[in-house]
Amino acid sequence: MGEIMTITMKILLAVILSSFIGIEREFRQKGAGLRTHILVCVGSTLIVLTSLHLFDIYKDVTIVDPTRMVTGIVTGIGFLCAGSIIRAGNQVSGLTTAATLWIVSGVGIAVGSGDYAGAVIVSIIVFIVLTFVRSIEIRINKSITKE
């Protein structure tokens, strides 16, 4: 029963942490919002948990590298992120959303592997960057256009 509780807690933590980032994207009415961020993070967490589980099963049978599945996450999320970036003339949109999707996959990897402090700290920093640094960017852009 302890293993099920641990897995449940990891998945719930992934949902909570990715929700902070997804809610901000939802408020900004971005295509990849709350649900997408939660799904990416939970999926990454599940893949890491599965990788560690397979390692435990086969470690005495053959050489198993649990980090190979993590590499697959990073590669796969790159394709998802690339699909969220749109270029129209000189304008590029979707970069921040792509970055947040990439980050929540990393948060999922951290949670799945047990690096809770890293996952929480990064989630807090990303939320602060998304909510407060935007106002700084707006001020900088206004001052540049005045010159």
C-alpha cells in the first residue's frame, strides 16, 4: 500500500505544480492552457515512474538504463513545443508557451524521480517569471518605442 500512496502523491504533486503554470497560460488565453500543462507534466511523471519500475524489475536480469526514457520525454516534448510556435512575418508567437510546456515536462521528470524540492522551486520561479516579469517587459518595450 505504501508504493501506491507514493505514486499517488507524486502524480498529485505533478498536477498541482503544473496547474500553477497552466492557470497563468489559461488567464492569458493561450492555446496550451491548464489541461495541456497538466497532461504534459503528469505524462512525464508517469514515464519516469514506469522507467524506474522497469529498472527495479530487470536490474538483476540485464543492463537497464532508466534515463533512456527520460531522453525520450525530452525529444518528444520538443516536437510538441515546436508545434506551438507560430511565425508570421517578423512576429513569432508561442515561444513562452513552448518554454512552459518544456519546463512542466521537466517538473514531471523531477517529481517522478523524487526531486521534489527542485520541482517546487522551479514551478514557483516560472510562475513568478510569467506573472511579474511580463510587466517589466512591457515597461521596457514602452521606453524603447518612446526613443
